[in-house]
Amino acid sequence: MKRILTKILAVGCLFIGSYANSQSSLTIDASQNVTNFSFTNSKGDKVDGYTPSYSGGYAIGYRYTMENLGLYIPVKVGMRRAGATYIYDNANYNWSLQYLETRLGIGYNYSFGKFGTHISVTGYYGYMLKGTQTLNNQDFDIRNSGDINKNDYGIFISPGANFKANEFINVFLELNYMLGLANMETSGNQESKNQLYGATLGLAFTIKKTN
């Protein structure tokens, strides 16, 4: 019993120490992304041949960092575009989607002087604001027609590097892989999911620091 209490006390002291060496930051960032779909037909066969789309995104957020542990918790909200292109029987299909997105995750940062490397895993939820399918130059509103799910969710895996410009400003660069977990199809046995590769450049502004 004494040994268990000792361990609990040690863990408690560790987290108290982490709080005493915490830092809070506001973040802004912009991303350049390559988006695509993972599509499985009603027979259960994965269909290849989708061409990626190039799009962007931006976000504002908050980051809580436990400096002596190297752990941080990122929260952000922003806009992100998605889509892909597919050619079938001489017909050119193009999807253009826009999401309002929130993210919450956990990351680890290792610093050496003013430089650092980090990696984070974040869950995201996106709500579709716009959804257009273009078929041979004719546009269709697939969001309001109910042909596509308005809700999307999944995970981001983001390794990166950062530079401490001064006491209050950090510059960070991240490479992103996004795996959508929600089926965008609303009918039938087909399954479509969002995918993304991209890069993010951002700034973190320290708003509170205690020692």
C-alpha cells in the first residue's frame, strides 16, 4: 500500500511540476494540400484511378505545452478544401468540397536550443459548407441534394520542425497525412473516404508562461 501511495505521489508531483512549467500559445497557420478519395464499390472492390486535387486550408488555434515533459495539446478550428477528379467512359467527374473543421490532439516536442522537432496525432471533425460535383462542365450541388454526407471525421498525423524566433514567437512547419474515417456516401453499399497529404506553415504566439 505504501509503495502504491508513493507512486501516486510521484505522478502527482510530476504533473504539478508540468503545470508550473507550462506555456500557452495562440496559433495561426496555412496549408497546401493534395486531396483524394478512397473509393470502394458495391461489390467490395477498391476502385483506383482517382486523380488528386490541389487545395488549401487555414486555421487558428490554441496550444498548451508542458515544457518539462515535451508534451503539448493542440486545438484548432479552420477551413479546409477537399476533392478529386475521375474519368469514366469519356465523362470527366470533378468534386470540390469545403469543410469547417475542428481538431483536438496530443503531441510531443523535442527541443535543442532554438530548434525543435515534433509529432502530433489529432482527431478532426469537419462539417461540409459547400459540395459541388462537376460533370463535363455542368455543376451539381451535391451537398443540398443529399447525395453526400455533410459530416466527416478522422485523424491527422503530423511530424514537423519548429524554430523559436524570440521569447514570444515560434515558427513551425508540419507535414500532414489525413485519414478520413467517415463514409461520404449516403445510399447504397459504396464507400468513399477523404484522404490528404499536405504541408502546414504557421506561427505560435506565447500568451502565458509560468516558471
